[in-house]
Amino acid sequence: MSKPIISIRNVTKRFGEVVAVDHVDLDIVENEFFALLGPSGCGKTTLLRMIAGFETPTEGEILIDDEDMAQTPPNLRPVNMVFQSYAVFPHMTVADNVAYGLRVTGTPQGEITPRVAEALEMVQLDRFGARKPDQLSGGQRQRVALARALVKRPRVLLMDEPLSALDAKLREQMQLELARLQQTVGITFIIVTHDQDEALSMADRIAVMESGLVRQVATPDRLYEHPSSRFVADFIGKVNLLDGRVTGARGKSVSIDVAGVGKVSLPFNAEAAGDVAVAVRPEKVRVSTAKPKGGAVAVNGEITDWAYYGDTSHMFVNTSDGLRLSVTVQNETRTTVDNVDLGDRIWLSWQPEDMLLLTE
């Protein structure tokens, strides 16, 4: 990995009796798109605000470019922040909004004009400089806020839920634009979000937070396919979580008695004993009207609920052993899967290697 531009060392933040951030250690490297992901109240925004200098750690230290930021006010840190509300000035034109920070810091006018033009071109608003914010769409106002932050040429751009106010289609478009922009400008982006799809689609690495703690830091594919705990598995995407108990181990595999499924043998390279959780993602599950053959894990049940999303369908199946399993089916044709419907009994199956063993 590249050299860390931000090092967070044993940082804790307390508000009275409430521990908002709990002994967090993180390194964020140069030119990385890094996401702080977690549910509301997990401490991710507080951590971002401490990096920006708007909050002070109760314990620990934050270093930017190897310099301790404890005595450095927000306006002197090599970072800039884009807020959830955009905070663009309604009475100013787009160009004046972008130029505002440069004028406040005394940048010569001869330098301001080309830098504003460059920033607007980065966010594809170079033809909108004379407009007022109320003449722009939500996505365009978001890009004005980005340009205003980028024009200061920060080493790190901090973003707090920057896409939450946008509708679903525009949010997806802006996710792609942010990822493209980060690669274009080559600076470090740190985004706070509770939206797992947003983090997975944009970030190089993600820190999943819960109750002030960082539960796992990994690349998007690693988080999804190899979560370290039940919380991470359940928070990242949809998942079927099943209770199990380890009954034996041999070499690089472990035998588990899974509730409602029976005995299965899974590949596993670490130690495991006692009660565990076993997980399988809904898209890894196959649907059939006949009992599958071969080495697949298979259970029989009744379709109780069905949600149609266009490109996919999501069904829920109750088994006679008390399991409720979810299945994601790709709608590759214009007909339903094997012509099954609500109330039908079907077989669900998956490969043992597609199951996740979670010991935490």
C-alpha cells in the first residue's frame, strides 16, 4: 500500500457518558477512496468531524502527513469538507460559490478565475458558472459543493452523506461520477455513508463501524464475500444467517451441524469450535421443483412471500424445520422461475463452499 496520508491512533470521543468513537485505529493512504460505513449513531460522522477538526478527540491522536493535528484548527488543515446539505449560497452564482473560499483566503483575482474554471470543468459544470443554485438540479448543486471544495486543492476531501438528498437514479449516477472524479483529481476521498451500495460501488476500502467500534476494514469484495462477523455479514448486503455447532475438523475443512439443514462440511482455514453462525447469500441459492442431485446442500419449503424488482425477484421460503430463507432470482426471461408461485413447495440448494462460517 501507499504511504498513509491520515493515521488515526487509538482515537476515542466521549460526549458525557456516551462513547461515540471507541479506540479507533486506521490508516488511510494517499489517493484512496475510503468509506466509513455503518448504521445511524455508529460514530462515523463524529470520526469524520475529528479528521476535519470540528471535534476534538477525548483520547488518541490524528496525524495528517505525519503531523499531529491536535493544535491545528480546521481552516489550517489540508482537508476540505462537503456537507450533507451542500450549503451553497443561494444569492451567489455558481462561479461565485466556487470562488468564495479562494477570496476569503486572499487568493489574487488573476489566480481565482482560472482555478474556478478548472474546478467547474472537473465536475462538468463549466457552462453553468453564471447560473444561481435555484436554477440547478439537486445533482448539479451537489457538484457545485464538490467544485467549491476541490478548488482549494486539499490533500483530502471529506464528504458526509453527500448523496443522501438525491433520488435513487440520480444517486446512482453521482456514485459513478464521484468515483470518476476521484481518479481524475488524484486526491484522497473519505466518505461517510449508511448506504452499503454507495460504499461498495465507490470505495477502494471500507471501514464498517458499529457502536463506535471499527468491526472490519477491507476491500468491497472482501467485505461482501468474507465478512469477519455476524454484524458485518448482516449489514453488508442480504444474507441468510443460520445457527450451527461445530462437530469436528479435519485439515482445511470443518463439520457443522446446521439448524434446519443438517450436517455440512465447509472449507475453513482457522480454528472453530462450539456454537457458530453459518451464512449464505440469497443470490448463491438455487431454486428447483425437483430435489437437486450431487453434493449441494438442499432444503425443501413453501414460498410465502415474493417481491418483484424488475431485473430480480426476491422470494422468502419457510421450511418445515422453522427456517425462513431468502432467495434472489435473476429475471433472465419474461417468465417466472420454473413457473412457481406463492404457496408452492420448492427445493432450495447451494454449494457448501458458498457458505460462510462466522465465529464472532
